[in-house]
Amino acid sequence: MNVLRTPEERFQRLPNYRFEPHYMTVDGMRMHYVDEGPRDGKVVLMMHGEPSWSYLYRHMIPICVAAGHRVIAPDLIGFGKSDKPDSIHDYSYQKHMDWMQAFIDELGIQGITLVCQDWGSLLGLRLAAENEERFSAIVLGNGGLPTGDHGKIPTAFKAWQNFARYSPWFPIGKIVNSGTLKSLSKDEVRAYNAPFPNASFKAGARAFPRLVPTTPDNPASPANRAAWEILSKWNKPFLTTFSNADPITRGIDKIMQKNIPGAQGQPHQTLIGGHFLQEDASTEFATAVNHLIAEHL
């Protein structure tokens, strides 16, 4: 496995991202994470998805830290400041799960409130189900845990899968910008492009869309079904904060609210935003997290 590391100068002078970097070794690779707030604060684990990185949470992190929480925001392997295997075949759903499991094991964190979106939810919801005793609450925005057993695949997602697989042009910053209602600044687009100096760094970003379980025989489907068995009995707080303008995850919040016991009676919200609601509704999203923790933990 050939592993790439983005030069540090790519991350200089990024707007609103002045967090101290932290690193650990996972499966022989360097994994980066943000770790802000008091060590004895309630742990908020913010997991990004595709094709973003912890920069996505730059506006939410200070709001949750101001409430006294310890906020941890990792860059998944293949993204952000973390190392990047350069072959699409080096990535699988299970490998990402193993890398994240090693991450939380190394940190030894407990009482976790999970905040997740996009692939952050495909990994995070599994992680919570498989480590139920370590998680205290979940806040889900624009994400889910598919098994490939139910429902029609959204046309927008099929188009995204084909684009990621076949397009010779894969402009990460523009992709993120297209998933927001607001227009990112030139420097913000540069920040999303920063982890990827050239195409060889983008294997992880290209891999994720094809790894989503869309058929019942997907290699990840059995483990996701097992996670759903646990989530269907999950009585801890479970809050949905989906946006109103995401064509890919629209309606999944209702499925979660119906099938997860801990979602009953929660103040679920529909925020104004596109797929990347952390960009469009960062204050509202972070405030919902803080409110859930204040009310229940």
C-alpha cells in the first residue's frame, strides 16, 4: 500500500481553521484530529463525510467548546490532514470502520455524543452501535445507515456514483460548494481543495460513493443490519437535524424517527441548507447539539 501525505503548507492561512493539530498512528498511517475544549468536558465526536474533512465543522467546534464540551473532529484516512493511500482498492467500508475503532480505542473516550453527516453517519452510526456502552447520544444530520435492502436509490446519488467513478475531473472544492445553499468564498473552496494536491491524493474521495451499500449482497450489508438491530432498541437520546434541500438524504430523518426509540419526543429540526448543512446552518446545528446535551446528559 502506497501512502501519501499532504504537505503542511497546503493548510496554511485557511479561514477560521486555527485549531491545534493532533495526530495518532492508525494501521501504520498518520491520522489527524482536532481536539478542543476541556479534557473533562462531555465528549462531542464530530464525523465528516465525503469529500470533506474536519474543516467542515470549523464554525460548530467553537460553539460547542464554549458550552464546556470537549470536541473531537477526526479527518478520516484519505481526507484532510490524515494520510492517504493512493489506490482506490485500498479503501473499504470495513477498513474505515477498523481505522475509526482504533481511533476511539487509542483516545479511550467515553460518554460520547456523536455528531455525524454523510459518510460520517455510515461510519458513526455503526461505531455507536458496535460500541454502545461508550456512546451517550447521537445527533444526525443528512445521513443514514443503508443496508441495501429497502427503497429506491435516489437519482441524484446514482449520478454522484457515476461522476466519482468515471469523471476525469473531480474538483473537491467545487463539489462541496455545489452542496451548499450559500456560496463558499474562494479561500473556503481552497480549504476543501487543500488536502488534495493532485489526482493521486483523491483515491479515498473517489472510493466512498461506490462503497455505499445499495444492494442486499454488499459486503457491508450484514454488519449494517446487525447495527440496525441495536439501533432499533436504542433508548438513548437520538436527534435528527436534517436540512430542507438535500436531494440525497431527504426523508431518511423520518425513517430514523420512526424506528429508533431514543428519537421519540426529541425536538427534531429541519434546518435551512443543502447537503453540507454545517456550512449553511452551523449555528443552528451546533446549538441543537448543545441543547440535547444540556437536557439529557
